Amino acid sequence: MSNKNKNSRIGIVGGGPGGLSTAYYLKKKGYTQVTVLEKLPEVGGLCNSITFENRSFDLGANYLTPAYKKTLKIAKEVGAKLYVETKAYCYNPETGKYSSILKAVTRDVSFFKFSWQAIRYFFERRKVSKKLPKAGYKGVSQHPDLACSFEDWLRDKNLLGLKELFHIPITLMGYGKLHEIPAPYALTYMSNYTFLTLLMFGAGLPIPWPKRFIYGFQRFWEKVSWNLTVIKNADIHSIKRGDEIQVHFTTLEHDMNQLIKVEKQMTFDYLVLAVPLTLPILENLFTDSNTGHCELTNEEKRLFSKVVTHPFCLTTFILRDLKLPRRLVNLLPVPELGKPYIITQQFDDNPLVSFYSRTDEHNQPDREKVIDYIKDLYSQLGSQYEGECFTHDRWTYFPHVEALTIKEGFYDHLEELQGKNNTYFTGGLMAFELIEPILNYSDNLVNEYF
């Protein structure tokens, strides 16, 4: 049990799911002085939503499944309503043909073999539950069978017949190809709850999942933030840790019809970092803009230098002459980097169409090339639109480390940092870049340390 004073001043950097859920659970536990600092003018992080012609669209996180127990519980508390997602198709850009998900993922394997391996996956995934911690990945290095790529794990379990199926939630969702993503991440994502939903959805069965928030995922987080202290537009210039933690930042104030930058400094007893935990981002936060001195410890620099990301693009076009056979279309075989992976047209009566693409950490392909690829695709699908895109966002997505780094004990060392210099870490790197694992980790962090 923690002996921390409930009046302790706690500063949380980052108003995305990691930061807001930590603040939410701290408030539930009775902490009264919790402040979230968010750099952007809105909360939600990678949960980004817009409205076009009276409909709400997700430009980041989108679906919920039965596995989202904590998220659904909070949604019920704040009154965020949901609707059931449409059925989906697959599209092969090489042949120009549509097919059902089931047909697309069994084109190289018999239906019997696929079904038998799907049944066996449930048993193998249940065994893994005993090896994965309640939250995070501490101790996973002690299980060599997990310190490998997901494709190697599938091969070891003789489950490669499911490979094409797993491309949809993993590769097409921006987490990398199956030989790239470490098994612990993929297995955290593909719980038995989620796998069952994937199978039933892929088979076209009439199930009430997956679901979306009617007003978008970001608006859900806005509702959560209404009961929390959040300072938006907080551009942090330095963080200094000592007996107390000093955070120097600028924010915006209104001066009649103008916005002016105002310098502020806040003092905290504890600091929670809920930003993408990459070394460049942390160095920016902890480097004094006046002196150039970086406050990160050598161990923090060593560990976070190992973190890599898979930057992900979400681009929208207003295509009034395009009608997809299903409002969600997955592209298989997996296209090359930069080309669209997924197309969504969330509503039959709305022309906003979203295209999901992945780039690399060097921003290649660049914005113009990604948009050119999308124009080629929607032209192939029958649209004659010649204008510009409506929105284009490129996210710092999926902070993670390689399988060998996990095997070498990365997460054991990372968890040892929790609480040092009165600093704590949460978010995608700690749990996996998915909303429910992030909430689960934040809840566990609060229960263990506060």
C-alpha cells in the first residue's frame, strides 16, 4: 500500500489516453491535486475525431471490442454512446477484385486447416495468459518462447495458417508485418476475446461488435477530461527534478480578440510521463531551452534510445462519386509501405472517405507520395475526383522495442525506473499501443504506486 499523501501535487504530461486515464484513476483513489498538461488545444492524443456534414469520424483510434472492459465501464459513467460497425470486405489491388474477409484469408490454406488452427489458437493463447503480467511486460524476458517475432511464435505453435487473418488487425493497423512485431505485443492485442470477435466479424456473422463511439473516440476523452484539471496548449520548455519537480511551460491566454503566450511554472511532488516515450521527445521535454542541459539520467537515455516507432498516416478525401461495397475495406495482399492499407467510408450517406497508410521514421514515403498513392487507388476504385485531400495527419505511432531487446530484459529495467526521481511512466510503450491495455496499465500503476 502506498503511503503518499492524497494532497500530493501530481503533474501528468500528456492528455492522451495514458495521461487522462491515470488522472481519472488517481481521482477515483482520492487524489485532489492532479494536473494534466497537454501540448495540443484538444485532449485525446491519437484518439482524434472530426465532424463533416453532421457525422463524426475517427482519424485515430476507432473500434471497441468486448475486451475493452475498462473503456466500456468509463464510457458508461460519462454517457458516451456507441454504435455497431458495418461488415467489412477485402480488396486485392493487384486483381481489382473484392472478396469476403474469410475468402481472402483462406486463399492459401484449406478451410479445414484454418478452422482447426483457429481452435488451437484459443488454447495456446490461454497458456500465454499465465506468462504475461497483469499489466505491462515485466518478467516476459524469462520466457524465451515469447521473446521472438509473432510469426516465429505462430510457426512454433504450427499456426501459420492464420497468418493472413492476423495481417488485418496487426499489419494493416500499422503495427508492422508479422515477422517484425514481437510476440508479446501481438498476443496482448489478440486476446481470446478479441480473436473470437475477429473470427466472427471476418465470417460475416451478425454480431454486435466491433463498435465505435457515436461522436468519436476523442469526444469520449473530452467527456472524461471534463471532471479533471487539464491545461491545454501547454508547451513545456523544461522539466527539472529535485526535492520538487519544476515544470516550466507557456500556454495561451485570450487578450480580447488575440491569443498571447504566457509563461508559467508549476511545482509538483510527482511526475507522470504519458507522452510517446521516445528519446527525442523526452530529450525535448527535459532539456532546458536556455542552458541546453538535459535532465534525463543516463539509464533513461540508454533505455529510451532503444525505442522505435511506426509512423502512421490517416488521410481523408471527400469523394462524392465513390460508393464502396462495404464501408470498411482491407487491402490484401499487404501493400508496400506508404500505400493505403485500409479504406473506411463510415456512413453510406456521407462522402468522407478515410485512407490508412504507414510510413517509416524518416518520413518516407513523404506526404505528397502517400497522397499520390491514395489518388491512384481511389481512381482504380472508380472515383474521378481531382481535388486535394481534406485532412492528412501523421502520428508518432506504436512506440516499441525489438524482440531481441525484450529478451535482453528491457522491460525489467524499464519497470525499475518507476518512482525514481519521483517520476512514473505510462502509455503505449509500457502496455502496447491500444486503448484498453493502456487503461489497464494506468490503473495498475495507480494501484501499485499511489
